[in-house]
Amino acid sequence: MNVLILGSGGREHAIGWKIAQSNLLSQLYIAPGNAGTKEVGTNLDLNPTDFPALKETILSKNIELVVVGPEDPLVKGVSDFILNNDELKNTLVIGPEKYAAQLEGSKEFAKEFMYRHNIPTAAYKSFTVKNLEEGYNFLETLKAPYVLKADGLAAGKGVLILNNLAEAKQELKEMLTEQKFGEASSKVVIEEFLTGIELSCFVLTDGKSYVTLPSAKDYKRIGEEDKGLNTGGMGAVSPVPFLSDELMQQIDAKVIKPTINGFQKDNINYVGFVFIGLIYDKGEVKVIEYNCRMGDPETEVVIPRLESDFLELLIAAGKKELAGKTVKFKNESACTVMLVSGGYPEAYEKGKEIFGTETVSESIVFHAGTKEENGKVVTNGGRVIAITSFGEDFKEALKQSYNSIEKICFEKMNYRTDIGFDL
Ligand code: AMP
Ligand code: GLY
């Protein structure tokens, strides 16, 4: 089977790395990919949201399965485009259609879905510029901290957590009247603040059946001890050490099953990954968010732990034949540490030569923001490389990643030295 992965991050490198190990694979393409994906397949100079160019590529390369990595093409309808096109309709697609991708693309849509299907989540109300005053009144009924969420996609920046009421009102006003996050904040969801520890679950579904992939926990803040600005993710561990079998059963019964049943009840055609962000406190879990794709850097720890043939699972999902499939994964822990460009998540420079990756043998080097230029591998983004290692437990795995990192360098390289500090 010829496969095309859309995207260019560490997630796409990890997905490609695993698919490349399958006997079912003929040709693997990644669009646009990075300097690492070139090692597992062929990079194509194609923008994943340029649908006419995508169609041409699918036809010319005989692509039979498209795996959509990031949310943007999904929210823009890439799956609908492929599945509804007469010439492409035999192509399998991993990634939900536009309507279903609203689970990530609209916080309000996700909240309404959870309420409709009795899935535990924080209490909320949503507001637009038309009922700003009601928004102020609602804030007054809540206790600090206040959680404000831009309804639409805001590149991970649309959630504000504020400690004081006046500030929360001011931010609400800026989001709604000054479009602080552009069109994404023309509607704002205000939510009850939840305390607890976060973890994530991942399922691959064909809309009716599903398989649960390993759990993971990521570290989003740039600074040690979870301080400073939010990033795409600075590291991750899998499994989540405090996730007992009993808690997993609770998550399955109260969150995963009702989610998949919800797709059926709502007639939602959902083929792809569901990334469920959870918060756990006093024996109970609540859903913080859904994403309609795998996480990054969570994929860099979840996928290496899979022992099953990943491509076989993806084909089964695409054909809606997941029923009865099971997944096997390694008992070992995996962890990843992200090497980022100095300055990230604010302004940073690109084009710095990366040294030493070829000397790493005890860890897996997943490329994120990298590209090849005149035979050299250089930085090409904020998050540059994820270093994944295995260990008996997450501490051993982390130790190995930090050892491997000593062999790599580029100008102004930065990373967190305390991944897993709270476990
Ligand atoms: P989201 O984009 O919805 O995942 O929110 C981003 C981050 O904000 C989450 O990973 C949490 O750390 C935090 N967060 C979101 N919603 C809440 C909430 N209701 N209570 C506490 N923290 C939250
Ligand atoms: N690491 C968080 C995300 O992929 O959304």
C-alpha cells in the first residue's frame, strides 16, 4: 500500500517511522515532512491545505491511504475533500471530516457534545460580543482562577487562566471586541476551573469500534516546574505512572465509550484519532479537551511503544473494520525530551546547523522543525528535535534521553531538564 502522511513535525516523523516498519507498506510519502522523515520515506513539496495539489499527488503517486497529522487541514475539510471526490473516493483517510473535527476546532461544539452525552467536564457558558455583559455577570458568579477559552483554533494560545476578576473581565472584552485571537475569539467559552493532574488518552476509531493506545502526559510550559509560557509541548512520558487499571476502566466507561457512542448517536462519521485531554482529582476524571489528531510530542512516546503493525490498524480503521482488532504495546516506559530553538515560544532564529544526531544510538531521534540545506541539517522551527528513549520506568527512560542529548548541539539549543518532575 502507498501511504501519504500530511504534516512536518515530530508526530509525523514518529508515525512515518512506525509505518515504515510494516510489511504492508509499498511507498511512503510525507508532505511536506522534515529532515528526519526523509530517512523513512520520500518528502513531497506539498502544502496539506492545498487541496487541488493534494488531489494531483494522490492520483500521480497512487496513494491508497492518507494519514492527516495536524488539526488545521482536518478543520479545513481535507477528509471531506478526499472522501467526496469521485476520483479519490477509494482513498482511505485517517482523520475526521470537517464537522467532526469541530471537537477540536470549536470549544463550544466540544462542550455541547460532552453535555449531550453525559461526559464529565467543567461547567461552562459561552459568550459573543452580543452578550458581553452577561459574560461579566457569569464571571462574577465564579471563583478565581477564571478560565477563558477562545472558541476556535488559536495555535494552542487561546486559553487564558486569570487570577483576578477585573483582569478576567478585561481579557474577555479584548477577546470578544478586539478579536485578541482573531476570528477564533469571536466566541469565548468561560469555564469552571478544575484542579488536579493532567493526562491524555488516545484512541483510534472507525466511528463504531475503537482501540485504545498507550496513555501519555506532556509538559507544555517552556520553563522548569511548569512555569512560563505555553508551548506545543516540551516533553512527554508514556505510560502515565499514576494511571492504574482501575482508573483506566473509569476513563473507558465514563469517557471513551460515551464518546464513541456519541459519534453514532449524532451520526458523526469519525475515522481517525481522538486525543482526550483529562484532569484527574480525588478519584474522578473530567475531560479538558478533545483533539481530532494525535498529540505532539505525545506521539513520540505512544507510537514507539506499539508492538502491533500500525499500518494494519490504520487500514482497518480506514475501511471501518476495526471491530475485534487489538493492540499490543511494550511494557517499558518511553519518554521524550524536546530540543527547542532559543527564544521559543517567542521569537527565535532558524537555520542553525544541528550537530551530533548521527552519534545517538541509545535513543530515537525524531525530527520536528528541521530541514536539509546544502547537505546540512539545520533548524527550521521552534521545536526542533524530540529525543525518545525506553526504560524500565520513566526515570530510566528520561536518564537515557538526557544522556543522548549531551551528544547533540545547535546554537542557542534549549530544553527542559525536569520532564516528569511531578510524577
Ligand atoms: P485546552 O486547550 O482546552 O487543553 O487548555 C489548555 C490548558 O489549559 C490545559 O492543558 C490545562 O492545563 C488548562 N485548562 C484548560 N481548561 C481548564 C480548566 N477548566 N481548569 C483548569 N485548567 C484548565
Ligand atoms: N502536546 C499537545 C498537543 O499536541 O496538543
